[in-house]
Amino acid sequence: MRQRLSSEPDRYRGRRRVPTPPRSRYAIVVTSAFIGAGVVAIGAGSNLPNAKDVNPEVLQSLKSANSASEAIADRSTDEKASRSEDRGVASKTKVSAEEAAADVWLLPLEEYEYTSAFGVRWGQLHAGIDLAAPEGLPYKSIHAGKVIQAGYYGGYGYSVTVQNDDGTEVIYAHSRRVLVNVGDKVKAGQVLGQVGNTGNSYGTHLHLEIHVGGQPVDPIPFLRERGVDIKLQVESVYAGMAAAAS
């Protein structure tokens, strides 16, 4: 083993080891730090203004803001409830396409010429209107109902009578051919027969007659009140519903 020379510097010469303080001393130091922080916090808190010292206008502004927030929350709740109620009402009042089509009124022909009006003609009542059209052209029911007469009917020739739910009766006369039977339930727009020249007829045309309470009425104003204009050849704005439900 090499002996250390007295001339070699002693790396440990002049150093003193500091003794480690006991753990209890660390506990005291840490505890004192926490206590000191608490005292500082309490002191800071004691400097906060008292509610009585705050400007009354500031307090009123805070109260107003709080009241506005509560009002907005209440209004939002009310609006949600209202929308929910509206949806409930809408679901109750919603009707099917078939129910809507039952109220539709339509023109009886795709093409025609209005040739004769309702009223006295040749000394007797002409109880309907005449619509000239090509022979064999299909004619349609102007409203939903039940067929109560179909076939040859005296001066009407081959004809069809449809009774609506409200008791109104519509007669389609002078047909070349009838395509429905008594007892059939028909929809607006459903084909009933073909235009012809049978019975007391002086040319190929469709005779359209409407009875209300058992008495004939002028089809022109009657249908106009229901969205159908015979002279202008304009149908009800709900005509598409009948097609969708058929």
C-alpha cells in the first residue's frame, strides 16, 4: 500500500461535517410555515370590505344581474314546455292523406268546353250544366262518396249518381259507358265512366247535375265555393292530395 505523503493535499482537510438535525426539528419548521401562511391568509381576509361598506349601486347591479339570469332561465323553461305542448297539439290535429283527400273537390274532365248553363231551357229547367268532350273520354268523380245509381236512367241515358257523406248527390249523365257499380265507394278523381251521347242528348257531352237536400242547384257557384271553377277549368288547390291518396 502506498503511503500518503505529507506533502499531498488532504481533500478532506479543513472540512467539517454538519450534523443532521433531528426529524422533530423539521416537523417544527414545516408546521411553523403552515401556521404563518394561515396567519397571512387571515390577515388578508380581514382586509376585505364589509357588505355594509360596498357601494349600494354596485349591490343593486349585482341583484339586477342575478334577477335577469333567473328570468332567462324561467323563460327558457317556459318556451321548452310551450314547444312541447305545441307538438302535442299538432300530433293530435294531424290528419292522414286519405282524410284530407276526402274533402277534395275536382274537375270532372281533363278537357272540355262549357256549352250549356243551369236554368230554364226550351221552357223547362235544365237542372245541370253541359260539358262537351270527345266521345269515350273518361270522366272522374268530383268528390268522394258512394255510388247509389249506375246504369241506364231514362232521359239521362247511361249515368252514375254519387252520394257524398253530407247527402249531396252528383249525377253524371249521357255516358257512353259506366265503369262503376251501385254500392262502390269512390274517391275524388276516380274514373266513373266515359263521355257519350245516350238518353235525351244532342251531342257528345257530359251532363253534370248536383242536388242539395233533394233539389238541383247551379253547379257553377256550388263548385266555386269549394275551390273548383268550371268556366276557368281550375281545380282545388288540394287536388294533389287526391292523387296521393289514390
